[in-house]
Amino acid sequence: MSEIFIIFVGGYILLSLILVPFQYRYVEQMAMRRIENEKKGKSQGEMMEDMEFEEQVLHANVQGNMLLILANMLATIVYKVKHRGKVAR
């Protein structure tokens, strides 16, 4: 039983590591969008309202998908470390 669990966890970690570059691009684009909207004086809520329906669905899917949680966290950490002095948040 423990071998199956280790294989499952190892597979999940491997999948997450493979998905980190894709999630990193997503995190980077969302950060750029946030900065552009802050320059325009828009809040995050207004940014979400201005998105097309398809973009809102994709955003919700990326943020809420259980398979992508570890990859999303790792990509966010990598982004914040890489842009430590450049981004306010």
C-alpha cells in the first residue's frame, strides 16, 4: 500500500515539475496584466470583469484545478524570487 502511495506522490510531483514552465508563463502574464491595470487605475475586480467569458473560465480552471496547485505554487515562488526587487508584491 505504501509503495502505491509513494508512486502516486512521486508521479504528482513529477507532473508538477513538468508543468511549472507553463504555469510560470501564466503567472508572468497575470502579473503584467495587473501592472498595466494598476497604471490605468483599475482594481483586480474590474480587471476580472473586463475579461471575456472564455478568459474568465480559463482563469478559474487554472486557479482551481487540483492537479495544478503544486505547479502553480512553485511557479509563483520562482516568479517572486526572480522579480524580487522589480515587483511591489
